Amino acid sequence: MNDDPLRDSVIKNINLIALNLGDQGREKIADHVRRFWSPSLRATLVTLTQEDNEVLTPLAKEAAKIL
């Protein structure tokens, strides 16, 4: 994690959502994010998928890529 609390929160929450909804697939995770996250949070998540890092679980990253 880094010094950006918003970024850290997005990472923590998308990974938890992926853990909890993982058995329902990436589409369900992406739907949850579309329905309940603000555009700024979604934008932060999309940016995270474009970075070369390992902060997102594979399923969280897959779901974010179909937003």
C-alpha cells in the first residue's frame, strides 16, 4: 500500500468483494461495483488495473477490466 488512503481503500474493498462474491464470477463483482461505487472510485480501480503491480487479486483485476 502507499500514502493514498483512497487508493488503499479501493484495493482493500475490491479484494474483499472479490473474495465474498468470487464464486458468483467476475460479472457479479463488476455489477456490484457499477451499482454501489461512485465514478471516482471506479476510476481509481480502473487505474489500478493498468498499473504493473500485484495489489489486486486476479479475480478483482478481471472484474475491474470489464467495468
